[in-house]
Amino acid sequence: MKRLSNHLVGVDQGSEIMFSDFEDDGPMWSESGPRERKVTVQFSEEYHNAPSVQVALSMWDINQVSNQRADISAENVTSKSFDLVFRTWGDTKVARVRASWMAIGQLKHADEWDLY
């Protein structure tokens, strides 16, 4: 459990279109095997330290011919940003993905100064 040591709690959220590979026959749509797409998301304000980040698929367009395989996660979370990562594998054909995210964490107090 992450404990926040002050009353300055920030909640940031957004939605990112990660790819639309059916339009240009990109790898998520045309290839098979392990595939990955990363999108770096910048927070609207810097947190005091790395926040907790929750991600979810909010839209996915997938071919019904093969199994539906998907993994979505937040990686490399820092006080300023994180990587939104979508993975698939096997013969799954993914046309488009949009992911939503929410970050909750401690904000810096206005009286905090970084001198060095």
C-alpha cells in the first residue's frame, strides 16, 4: 500500500489512442507472434514521487477469426510520466486500441524547494 504523507493528493487521467494499424497494414494487424506498442504519457503536473497508475482498454477493434489476446500495463512510472504498453501474441489481429489511465499520488507542496 502506498501511504501519502500530506493532504496534497493529485488525480490525473486521460485516454490515448495507441495505434490504428488496419489503416496502413501495420504490424498489430498484419503480423503474428509477439508484438508490442508503447506510448509515453506525460502527467499534466509533476508528482512529488511516482504515483500509482491504473490502465484499462477503453476501445479495441479486433479480428474475430483468431483468439483475442491482449495485455496492457503501465511501466517505467516516474513523477513526470509513464509508458503505456499494449502487447499481443500468436495469430491475434488487432486493428485499433485506445487505453484510458488514471494516476493518483502525492503532489509537491508549494513551499517545497529543490535547491540542487
